Amino acid sequence: QVQLVESGGGLVQAGGSLRLSCAASERLFNIYFMAWYRQVPGKPRELVAGTTGISSTTYADSAKGRFTISRDDAKNTLYLQMNSLKPEDTAVYYCYYRSPAGRDYWGQGTKVTVSS
């Protein structure tokens, strides 16, 4: 059972930066897909950025040019570098992993608050 633990959220002023981390409890071989999602109350969870096993990446339009997803496989950790943060980026951010077998794993979430 893979466990994902996010960290790095917090309160930041608009224009600032944060780096989120997602530590996996075990080495994730043959990664199918890992991603960061976010959710605000009353709205569905939305994809922010994702990466595949071959390290191709995808970004939501709102994240392009500001956020960067990366992995350190030696540390079993997924990152999301968020720059030029806006108040509308305020949300709970979740780490997600889909195994090659098609099983989905979610972290508990880390809250990001961007003040104007």
C-alpha cells in the first residue's frame, strides 16, 4: 500500500513562491502517472500538473509558465514549484499516483493560501 505525504503548503503573499513536496512510502518503479491536483470548497478536484514514467509533463492552463512539476526518484519524492502565486491558487493541493496496474493513490493534502 503506497502512502503519499504532502508538505510545503502555507500562507504566502500574492507574487510569492512555494514548493510542495510529496514523499512516497516506497520506491515507485515504473511510474504510470503522478500529479498534483487542487480543490477548493464546493468545486471538483482539478489537475494542476502531471508527469509520466518517461517524465513527460502536462499542466493546466492556469499553471503554465508559473508552476513546475518534477521528481527525484532517488528520494521517492514529487515536487511542485509554484511561482508568481495568485489568490486564485488558494486551495488544498493533493498528490496523486496511478500505478501501472491502474490503482489510484492520494495524499492527505496540503493547504495553500495566497493573500492579496
